[in-house]
Amino acid sequence: MRRLPLTAALVSVALVASGCTAVGDLFDRSAPAPSWSAQEPPAGMEGTDTFYEQQLSWQDCGGAQCARLEVPRSYEEPDGATIEVAVLKVPARRGSQRIGSLVVNPGGPGGSGVDYARAADFVVGSSVRQRFDIVGFDPRGVGRSAPIDCVDDSQLDGLLGADPTPDDPAEDQEFADRWKGFAQSCADNAGPLLGHVSTVDAAKDMDVLRAALGEKKLHYLGKSYGTYLGATYAGLFPQLVGRFVLDGVVAPDLTAQEVNLGQAKGFETATRAWAKFCIDKGDCPLGGSVDEVMQGIRDFLARVDDEPLTETGDPAIPALTEGWASTGIAAAMYDEGMWDGLVEAMRQALAGNGAELMGLANSYADRKPGGGYSGNIMEVIYAVNCLDKPESDSVEEHARAAEASKAEAPTWGPFLMWSSLTCGSWPVKTERSSQPPSKITAEGAPPIVVVGTTRDPATPYEWAVRLHDQLAQSSLITYDGDGHTAYTRSNDCVDKPIDTFYTKGTVPEDGLEC
């Protein structure tokens, strides 16, 4: 699953507007703890009583409240080593009738729920903001929660800028060796936690958090990969599901190759929509028809594969390669508000200046201009995905899949189909990563709201329909539009039913089209 740059953009806007600083090291457990009745661990969480009995000690941190949640490193050995999970809460507005806590996750895997919750005013509707504490946590291995760090920043620059679409057997093997080395670096530097950062582990942490928040049931908003986390929770603890919204769905039963091909087709559809936008603006630098524009993108990427642009606007990046250029173009597909910027970036790139395109790539990678990364999403994304789904280590198999994908996604197919080869040589294997993914029905849970966007690049609409059909009880909202996810970034037709669902418990009409 790919990076969600829109989240970072919203968080940045929120921090600037509020004048707040980043949370950083402000987490502290010295504040007095509220008193409440301990909760019993649910079935499947035997031996975790002490974790369910803990109380969160909240401290002020820049207009929000921060705490640390203690969880076992391995739920198979709950008496063994522990780690701490960073949690942030933006309390419900004063004077409102508080309903409870709403836990949010922005996606990734590897997105910071702490930063996402801090941007609460942008993440949920105003009526939800008034009546719920908005709570986010950095999942284990992410950000401020025992972060996994595989390589240094300059090495990561090299990996992201390297050729993402090898063209012959020699390049195929070079690609495989490069990412196998990355996987080994993760094993060398991440330690024992590397085998315990799966989505199931994070979902179990989320239930410990529910108990620590004093909630009988979990209310939740998950976007992108956050839908996979939410569905996993619902499958493990259906009796504890409260008001759940899953927006921009990753269906749990998708194989790694289905994810790759589905995203390739999704990005192809989204890029064709951008191509029409570019033409409608007039004087599109890539051509006068959608097919011409798409071929123009492919031709441009082929040229920079052979001759990278030396003008990048970033002193730490000597050349805009195919890897960086592809990442920059992909970044703009997540939000149509970035489409104007991509038109200008492509105009400049075709003239030999890759600075604007490099800026888009930096936003996607959570990278600071000039070097350094704001988080570790571009590393931990592999650590999570490789534990969640089995993947082949056959270079030849990936080469064949990349070639075959051109029939349905000629622009993005090879880029995406090669992307999961890393997991084939991942140094840690678990029972889950060795078995085919399975459906989640969440039998016994109340209706779950599923939201799909028809031209979503990263989570194709078909995946929302797929999960809706699998869940025992669900309601599907369809947004006919562009960009990634819909709630709070589309229109009132989507937002109002979801706001009402959270504040009144009224399930939206199944099949609602917006």
C-alpha cells in the first residue's frame, strides 16, 4: 500500500493554523491518572490483564493531551518484553454533550495517528469534533512508538531514487539485490520488534487502548490502510465494535499481487482523469488527447531513466531519476487540488527543470527538502506489509507480472508490480505471512460504514464493494469523484450521513451515491 500524502498536508495546515509545535518528546507519564474501573481482556487476549488494567497519564502537549500506552512486544509472550505506544487526544469541545472517544488512523501503513488526531478539526466534521475526544496513536514501529529504522537518510534517498522498473535480466537482478539488502538492514537494525509489527499486533494494541480510554466499545475512523486495520480489529473483536467508518478500503482478502495490480489500475484511471484536466486547461504540455498525454508521461519517464534531470532544486538529490519522477507524479493523484501543480511541474520538467516534480516527490515520501525524513513511513511500510501477506521471492515471476500488467496499466503496472519483491526475501516470517489472506466477516458486529471513491488511485472503488459484500453487516457509501478517500474532502452528501452516524448512531442508507 502506498503513501498517503494528503494526511501530511492536512496535518501541516492544522499545525500552522494553531501555532502548535510537533509533539516530539513531550510525551510524559507524570500527570495524575484518572480513576475508572478496570476492564477484562476479551477472548484471544489471555495473559494481558495487567495491560488492560493500566491507566493513561495525560499531559498537556501543545493544545492536546499526550500519554504512553504499554503493550507487550509479543502477544504470544505477554509476560516478556514490552514497548510503549504514543497516544494523543484532542478533547471534545467544552459545553458539548460528550459521547466518548473516536480513535482515528490515516493509513500507510506507517502514517502517524498522533499527527492525524492533532489535526482533528480537518479530520472529522464539526458536530463529531464537538462530541468526541479525537484520539490517535502511532502504531508499533511507527513514528514515536518504538520506531523501526532500517537505513540512514542518504541510503533511503538512494533506494527511492533507484530504477523502479528494471528493463532486462541484469537490471532485474540488480533491483532484487538492492531491496534484499534493504530487508537485511531492517533485520540488522530493528531487532526483535521486526517480527511483531503486523496489522494483527496493531489491532490488539488498539483494543488495549480502548480499555485504557475507558470505552466499552471502540468508535473508529480508518482511512486507506486504516481500513485494513479497522477490519482486522472487527474480525478479532466483533463484540467490541462501536461506530466504525472505513474510507478508502483495502479489502483484507487481497493478495499482494492483487493489491499491486489493483493500485496500478487505480493510478492509471486517476492519471487519465488528470490528463483530461490538463487538456481542458488548455496548452497541456504533454499532448492534445488523453492517450497522447499518457504516452507523453511514459516517454518522459523513459527519458529520465536514461538521462536523469540534473536540476532538482534539492542539494541532497543530484538528479531527478525515474524513481523520483514517478513518485512525484503519483503524489498528485491523491488529491485533485494538486493537479494544477502537476501540470506546471511537468511543463518545467519537459524543459529540463525537475525542481517542482522533486517537490511533489518529497511530499509523498514525507521527506524534507535538502535531506532528512519527517517520519519513518517509507521504511516501516515494508515491515508491516511483509508480515501481513505472503509474497514470492522469484525475480522471474515479478518480471512476468510486470510485463503482463502493461495490458491494463501501461503507465503504472511495472512500477507497482515490482514494488513488493522486497517481501519475498523478508528476513522474518510469521504464520500470517505464510498463509493466503482471508475474508473478514466480523459476524456479530453492528453495521460498519464502508466508503469508496470511484476514481481513487490508491484504493480502487472495487475494493470497497468487495469488503461491503464480505462483512456480515455494512452500509456502502459511493462517492463519484477523484482523489483518495471521501469523508471531509468531498461533499455534504458523504459528510452529513457519517457525522450523523457518529453523533446519533443512525446507520447511513446502504447504497447511498454521492
